[in-house]
Amino acid sequence: MQTSRTSSFPNLRRGPLASAILLAAIGHTAEAAEPVALDAVTVTATRREVPLQKVPVAVSVVDGEQLERDNRNNVASIVQQVPTLNYRAGASNKDTSLFIRGVGTISTSPGVEPTVATVVDGVVFGRPGQSTLDLLDLERIEVLRGPQGTLFGKNASAGVLNVVSKAIPEQTHGYVDYSHFGGGDENRLRFGIGGRLDEHLKGSLSTLWGDYDGNVENIANGHDVNGYQRKGLRGKLEFEPSEALRLTLIGDYMKGQDTLPSGVVTKASSAFARQLGAVVPSAHNRDINSDFKTHVEDENQGLSAQLDWQLGDYTLTSISAWRGWDNTQYQDGDRRALLPVTASHDKGTVDYDQYSQEFRLTSPKGEFNEYVLGAFYMHGTSNEVYQRLSVNAGVPSNGRADYSTRNDSVALFGENTFNFTDDFRAIFGLRWTHDDLEYDHRRVSTSATQVPGIQPSTASSGSVDEDGWSGRTGLQYDFTDNLSGYVTYSRGYKGPAYNVFFNMQPRDTGALKPETSDAYEIGLKSTALDNRLVANLAVFHTDYDNYQANFFDTVANQVVTRLVNAGKVNTQGVELDASLQATRQLKLSAAVAYTKARVDHFNCPAGAAANCNIDGGHLPFTPDWKTYVRADYSIPLNNGLDLELSSDFSWQDAVQFSLDQNPDTVQGAYGSWNASIALADYNEGWRVALLGKNLGDKSYAQMLASGGDYIYRSVPRDDGRYFGVQVRKDF
């Protein structure tokens, strides 16, 4: 990407990073017609507040207010904005997960921990599906790329999504905003208020209500699906009995119902297509024909207490937390309306609780050795029940599996920064983790023999414990005040796993080995043009051993996924983030990532039902190229109003969704263009905006998968062009 030429640099034709490096190196100060600077960004990627441009970690920062204005309301919606972040969709949030630099969790088993850790206000979420909740009072999201297991919670072997909520204001402040969007009749209402209650106490409360019919039609009954209903609240109290002591209490509750279909058929054999009735399979199909209401009922809640105690120049932090997650999913597994002749209807429930405790001691800044030391403990229990009705040639069979997992994880960790000079420093961090994992599984079937979709009765249990080491070491050097570079090596670790699921068989009872990774990264962080231009570059290479992934198999005449130690994979690439405050009114942003995520060597499991010759193949859910560009322009009007124009465009090349390299599960390259226009009076505290989403009217798949003799997709919210209006009032 190239910057436009200016009168100050008539011959400069370099990308933003090259410009920043050159200008920083020669100490040039540009004379701007309107002297402005980008707002400084502070992150907690190293467990202490540090300017983004000084932290030796590849970090993407997404502003919470911008996400709200763009109608991006949850973690899954930011993947267009962060090129190295990708999302695995499913018929339930239980089946979703995040990917960073090509690596994520491809399993819904409760015996598998997330590869990408989600941390909300210091609390680690133990299951991938928890992280898809709607976000309230969001300050920012930090996407930490590459292994981050040294400092963050459990085993963040591919990266961390660090979610930071807004601080409670000193002065009483409240807001209410309402949004309405077409393309499925979406309505969202939020209210929040916060401020100081007395000399030592501050508090805030925010609420959310949302409703969306959906953009997929079930022609069996004429109902719209692929929508949601949400309501929730979040409260925060901050108690400061003295300057040295602060206690922060946070409680949140979110309840939702999603009507995500089990999948929208895009391609089918002639026999299967005839059974779909009026549904016509195609890449842009948004119709289903289902005799069973596929939907999900979800409750996500938590409490946390963070104590920050200043011991002289040191800070002792304690974070105690509980999180509960209840999830019930109903799925039409056959994706057809063929009762009473044929059917496969499922109901699954999840009851998950986690308790965590973390202690951290942070040394003062400015010393030769700046360090963070800590201890972490998490206890998680998951109890699940899965029931399946299978009707074959009019004969019904029932199966039920009750299974549970328990995980206890203990860790000691520390990271040191040795300041040899003001400009040169070394980083060394190490973490020891001990995991105890056990499971229990019991399935009962009304049939003594195998029937479609249901294996005979069985029972098993098992336990495993492992010790793992992770860490980071590297060097950082400030070439000038505006240019710094770093080189790091990181060791990632993801604990042992069990493939616990409904049709679990004796061959699934063995524990999977821990997944480990070796990551190498070189980065440059630069500013120029009087801090109007920021450009950050990262080059990385990571090798994974004992990669934990799902692969296709046939169980009871039905295609299922089996969790295996898939072998060796690697991911390597280049990432560039840049922002330019061109004038006081115009801000430009861009991000681009090239991620080559490939299978080095695949260990084919016995009895695999899919192609095993995939060495050199693409890791799923990760395009090679992905970009994002954005422009924001504000026009002050004479009457005290502001006219705000925004536009963004994201593009990605083809992406393979299946590890077996199925040519039918490839989404071709596509781009999405959004724009908005707003009128605001910030003195009076109001703003009205009109938004246009996917203005190019591009239909694409958020996920493609094979059902045997058909292919189905997950339909994204912005599968077609739609418009909306937002109204906000602050008081």
C-alpha cells in the first residue's frame, strides 16, 4: 500500500512503514498545515500499561466505540477488521472458535481447551464458545498475535483476545442508544449510567436488549431464522479506601436465543436435492426446509473481584472469578423435512462452571530489571447431555449420552525485562503449567446394534496429567525515539485433551498429547510526521507439533469429526498495521496480513473417511491474504454540528474450511464495503447515523462443510446489502 504524495515530500513513494522508518531514522519533522497527532494507544499486553509503540509484541487494537458505531457487537464481528484473526462459525456458539495466524481450536469436545485465549478484564474464559457473547461497556479489544502463554491465564498457544471494559467515569454520565437495521428487522437498545457514588466508591451499570429475525427462510413453515434475541446487564463497582488500595467488583449476565440453522445447503447430489422440496442449492441460497426448529438457548454469567494493592513502588494484584455457562442446542441433523420416514433430531445441553484465582506482583518501572511474577489456578467442570432421535424407514431409535469433564490447571509464571541501557533491553519469561484432566462418558441406545447416527451403548472414563513449559525470550532496541525493533522466540503449550462426544467409541478413549509450538518473530514499530503516522510490521514463523485438530470419519453411517494429534503444521507470514492522521479532520487506517498456514505432515487416523494425503495443504479458516482499509472524515458545521463520514473495505482471498482439503469447501476471494454518515452535536450530547453494510451486495460463506452427499454453509449477518439507523443521547 502506498501513501499519497504531499508538498513536503514530492519524491516520496514508499509504503507507510518505509516512510515511518525513514523519517524516524533521519529525525525529520514534517510541517503540517494543521498540526494534529494520533491519539496515543495504551495496552496491557505485558500485564502492565505500556504504550502500544513500546511493547515488543504484535498487537492489533480495536476501539470499542468504533465497534459500537459500526454495529459490530461481539467478538466474531471484528474478524473483518483484524486480518490475522479468523472465526469458525457453527449452528451453535458452542461450536464456534477463533483463529490467530491460522491456528485455532477445531473441536467442540469439553475435553479440549481453546488455542486462542479470551481474557475479559483479567478473567480467562475456559471454553471457546463462551467468548462469543455480546460485549457491553467496551473500551478496546487487544488481539495479541502468536503464543502468549507466559503471562495470560491458561495456555494461549496461538494468541490472546484481551477485552478491556470502560473505566467508571468520575462524573455522573449516562447514555441511551437505539439501532434499527434492515435485512432481517434487527433492533438493539442499550442504556448505561455510571459515576462517583461517594468519596471512595464509583459504580456503573449497563444493559442491552437486541432482537433480529434473521436472513434465512424456513420454507416448511415460512419462519425467518438465523436470528437472535439477547438481553443482558453488566455492573461494576470500584472501591478505593485509600490511595494504595483499590477493589473492583464486576458482575455480568447475558441471556440469548439464536435460531442459527444447522446449515444452508449450497450443493447436493440429485437424490438429496429432490428431498429438499422447493429449496434450490446454490452458493447464495438462503432457504432451508426443516421440520425441526434448530435453535440455541444460552446463558453466560460471571462474577469477579480484582484487588490492586500498592506496596511502595510495587503492585500486588489478585483476581478471583467465577463464570457459569448454560447452553442448550436443538439441531435438525438431517436438514430436511421428511418425518415420519426419516429424521435425525438432536438436543444437547452444557452446564459449565469455572473458578479461577490469579496473583501477580508487578515491579516498578525504570529499574534495571522490570518484572511480573505470578501464580494462576483454574478449576473447570462441564456436565453435558446429548440426545438423538434417529428415524430410518419409519422406525425410530433413541440414544442418550451423559458425559462430564473436569480440569484443574496450576501455573507459576514470570517475565523479566532487563534494561541494559535506555535504548537496549532483553526479555526473558517462563511459565510452568500442570494440568489434570479427567472425563466420564456413558451412552445408552434403544437399539442393541448400530443404527444411523447412533452407536450401541457403551461407557468409559479416563484421566491424564501433564507438566508443560512455555515462555518467551528476546531483544528490543530503540533505534530512535520514533523507531524500535524487537526479535523474540516464544514457546507455546496447549495441554492434553480427550475427544469426548455423543458417539464416542473405545478408540476415542486415549488422551491426546499436549500441543506445543516454537514461534520466531521480528517486529518494527514506528511513528513519523509528528506522531501523525504510525506503522507497525511483524514477520513471524511458528512450528506446531502434535497439532490437535478434528478430522472426518464415518460413525453409524454418519460423517462425524474425530479429534486427533494431527501431526506437524506451520504458519508464517507478514503483518502490517498503519494509521495516518492526514489532517485534523481526516484519519486513514489500514492493515494487511499474509499468512501461509500449512500442514507439514499429517498423521492419518485409522478408519478415516476423508482424504489423508494433505501434506502441504492449507490449514482451515485462514486465507493467505487479508486486508482492511478505513477512512474517517469529520466536517465541522457553522451551527456547532459535526458531519461525520466513514467508509471501510475488507478483502480476503480464497479460504479452505476443511482440513481434508475438500475442493467443495473453499470460499472464493471476496470483499465487503461498508459506509456511514452521521450528524452529531457533542455539546448537546446526541448523534444520529445512517449505515450501509455490504454495499457491494456480496454473498459469501462464513463456513462450508460436507454432510456426505451435500455441502452446506453458515450464512453471515451481512450476506447481502442492508441499511440501518443509529440514534444516541448522552446525559
